[in-house]
Amino acid sequence: MTEKLRIIEALGEGRLMLPGLVNLALAANDRAKYRFTLLQTAQARADDPDGRFPDLRSEREACGISDADLDTVVAESRRSGSSRYAIPQSGRIASEIAVDLETMLAPVKEADPEAAAGFTTRLEALRPSLAPPAEDRPTRSWIGRITAADRDGNDTPHLLVMDLHKELNRLQAAIATETLDGAQAYGLSDGDRPLVRAFMRGVNRTAPLKFDHPGLSTTATRAGERLVIQNDIGTTDAHVIVVHVEGNAATVTYTDVHLQRLLFLQQLLERYPVKWDDTVSRTDRSMDEGIYHLAVGRFEARDPAQMEDYLAFLGSRLVFLIDWNRARKRLQAFARRSLALRLLRRAADADQGHMAFLRAGGEYLIYDALTIAAEGQLRPGERLDAALGQAATEAFLSYVLRVCSEGLLAGRSEALVRDEVRAELARHFRSREERLLDVASEHAAIIFELAAAVRDALNAARLEERPRLDAIVARAKSWESQADEFLNQARAQAMRSPGAAFFLELLVDADDVADDLEEAVFHLSLTGASARQLPEPVLDAMGQLGGLALAGAQEMVKVLEAVRYIGRGAPREHTVDFLEAVHRVMGVERSTDDAQRAVERALMAYEVDSRVLYAVAEAARNIENATDGMMHACLRLRDRYLTRANA
């Protein structure tokens, strides 16, 4: 809060912060009185080493001092000669009393310079008495000059604290003249009140979106010809907004340590023609960031009604600045920076905001959902937008911001909100996976057509139907090209979404199957008129081999259809159907090994033209490779989905 006061002072609006200055001064009064007590108790402990004395810890905590080292001061104090003491940190304590006095004097200077002049003179006269003693070894008289409260003697810092406290109580009563819809106001004219109420109407409308986060305290006063409204927004250093209203013009002066948030506010006010001056940066080494940014925007209203509308809208936007930078960083863990900014803007425009998202767990809310919904589909270090794609990620994160806001405002439990987020993310992963499964299923359908083409090519070659065989070859080549297109689709998906890598690997395996089957059709076409000369055992063995390829392709199609219906909560029979189809493909592969050897034995048992022997042997090898590829593709699916179902 002291940083905010320095900012207001830099803006030339110290009077506006008078209530805040009074509050700070009253807190300083409590601290100063604790320090007087600490010095007096330390002196008493040194004078009576065997006595029992409190460490004043409770008093320290009650006045808001966090430094626990002060709790050892009393116990470690001792005499150092006849009139001198060794009191640890006594010099520091004296210096901090001087700071407390300056803090107490600040609101008096702002409210009543004449009354403050007397207090200022007293403080300057007392500064020598607060000079730190050498090596923290004060004299008895030094302690007395600080802590004495006898009005018959000389003035002391303790007496000045007491007198300033009385003045602060009077000042506090004087400035608390009225409260307008939550705004602490004083010195207003009749024409100011509707404007202050309009501003507070906006603040109060969206204030529930900050939940229990501190902030949005508003003060209003009249300074000469201008109404001045100030809002503390949140607790961030140098985060202040001051509004001056004079006639039909309203000037917003806004400071922030985060330049991006300053730009965000300017974007939120775009519906009004606010003219912004160039943003300037100022240095204050007492700030955590060491620098803050300042922007001034001027709006001219056409009539009083539009001015009230503008002030109400301005007030309603302030809640969306609280913890804005923290929300942006949390969202950037899952998406690009530009998307995070767009999401925050959209949530503010929809009066949803981001505070509910942070309250519900922020990034941990989404990480929790990912452990369940992604089920291993996200690689270590992979960002959500890389897995789902930009559009799906944007839709999901927008949903998260909305459901958190609506849910928590409606009183729904955080556990229920978490479940809704999990379900939505699971839906997005299922949708993406279903699209990829569609591609894999279409590819498997082509494999089935190619297996049927192998069977048809065998029959056409056996019957020496050359035109039909040529047509089958051309058709198989076309299907193989279509299979390549599906593989290219999977590659494109994997480039946009690395989480699609599994399906790319699956399609690579399956495309090898398509290539082998097309090669088998081609090799069968090379037999030409000589195919009729093949012995019946060779033709029968080839027919069995082709039938197995067709059966394997049919089961592969079933595997890809059944896999859609397995997972947590799915009926057991769906998983059984899936596993049975996988095992039938495995059985086909084993039978194909035997069938290929039967072809080879038949070829060696009879006199066969070497060219025909080559074509048939290659076709048999192609078919066996194809069924082997079918098995590997189905086992890849089994390992992935059965593991997830068991999980």
C-alpha cells in the first residue's frame, strides 16, 4: 500500500489518498508504541537480570511487525557500566520510530498544513534524540529522552506520538462524511454523487468475480473544479487508477508495473473513443520491479448520461485487472502467448474473468484433467495446443474460464467444476482421436479392397481373362494411391499435433500392407497366359493364401471399429469383441506362414516356367508380408488401448 501512496503522490493526488494515509498512520501509531515498550522492557530486564519479563512477541504480532528477531531483544539486554546498556538493535528501533512518526504526520500534512507545521517543528527538534547509539549501547538518559511520557518535562517522541494519535482520530472522523454504494467519499458536490454512483454501479456489478481477493476499494473527493475518483484495484505495487471528471471530460490516469496489462485495459475500453497519450515509464527503486508505466486517456462525453455510462463501464472492467498477469502466465503453460491474451480479453468481454479459474486451481486444474483425459496421449513437455491443435485448445480453455466463473458464482463446488473440466478435455481428446480413427478406418477399408483385388487377380489369371486382370491391376494401383493420401493426412495431423504421432506410426504400418497387396496384384498379372499352366496344387495353395489375406483385412476393419468402444466404463463385451478380432488377425498371420510354405513346396514339386515361378513366389511373399503387417498394426492398437482401458 505504501507503494500505491507514492504513486498517487507522483500523480499529484495525495489528498485523494487521505483515508489510506490515515489508516497507515494509525498502524504506525501501534508500531511506535510497541517499540517504546520494547525499549523500556529491555532496560528493565537489564536492570533486573533475575526478573521475569515478557518477550513482547504477542504485542509485535498484534501491531503487524513480522520480524521475529525483535523477540530476542529483551532476553539479550544487559547492563554495560553504571549508566549504559547493551540493547541489541536499539539503534534500528530508534530509526524505525522516526519513520513511524513521519508516517503519522503524512495525512495531517495533506489535510491541514497549518496544524501539521507545529508537528513538523516538533519532529525536527526531536530527531537528535532518535540518533542511534554507538554499537547499540544506549545510555539511561537516551532511553528516557525517547520513551518518557511526562508532560511536565521535555518533549519526547512518545509525547509526539500521543498527540499525533489524537489528531489522527479527529481527522478520521472528519473525512468519513459519507459512503456512496461502497465508495468512501468526502467533500463532494451534489453533481458529483450521480457520477460516483455510476462508477460504483460498474464496480459492484463485476466485483463478485474477484471472490475473496482484496481490492477495488474506492475513494472519491472534489479537488477544486474536478471530481476525483481513485480505485486501488488489487494489492500489486504501483497498480492505481485515478479518474478526473471535469465538465464533459473524464481523464483516466493508470499506472502498472506490467506494460501488457496496461495495454489490456486500453483494449477493454475500446468501445469508447478514449484518446490515450503515449505511455511513459518511471523508475522507483522501492518497487519490486524498479519501474512502473503510466498512461493517460481522455474521454469526452456528449451528455451527462453518456458520462455515467462510461464511468460505469470503466468501473466494471477493473476486476479483470486483478491478478491478470498471473492468469496470463498460467494460460501460457498450455497455449501461445497470443492465445492467452485473446482468452483473457474474451473472458472479460463476457463478464466471466479469470479469478475463478485461479481460485479453482489455475494450471493445476488443467494438469489434473490431463492426467485423466489425455491418458498418455501427451508427450513429456508437450504443450496442450501442440496435442489438440490451436482451435480445439482455444475452445477448451475458453470453456474452462467460463465454467469456472459460472460454476463458482452459482455456488457449485470446486470438485464439481474440476469434474466438468475433466469431462470437457476428455471430449476434445476423443474428438481428435475419433477423427484420426476415421482416417485409419478408411485406410483399412482400402486394404480390404486390395485384398479382394488379390483374390480377383488370382481368379482372372487362372481363367486367363487378360482384360479383367489389367482392370484389376489399374484399380489396385488407384487404391494404393488413395491409401497414400490417407497416410499424408496423418502426417499433416502429426505436424499440427505431435500427439497424433501414434496414428502416424499406425498408418505407416498399414500403408506397408497396402503396398504389399498392390505388389501382389502386380506380380500375379505377370503370369499372363502361363498361369493356366500352373499345377492345381499351386493354384489351390495360392487361392488359400489369397483367402487368408482377405480374411485378415476383414478382421483388421473390425479391430478399428471395435477400438472406438473400449475404455473406462465401457461394457466388457466391447473389449472382448476388440480382443477377439485382434487374435483372429494373429491367427491369420500364422496360417499365412503355413500357406506360403505350401505354395513354395508346390512350386518345387512341379516343372514351372522360371518366369511364372518368380511371379507366383513374389506374390506369395507379398501376401505373407501383408498379413504380417496387419498383425503388427493390430497389436499396436491392442497395446495402446488395452493399457488405457486397464488404467
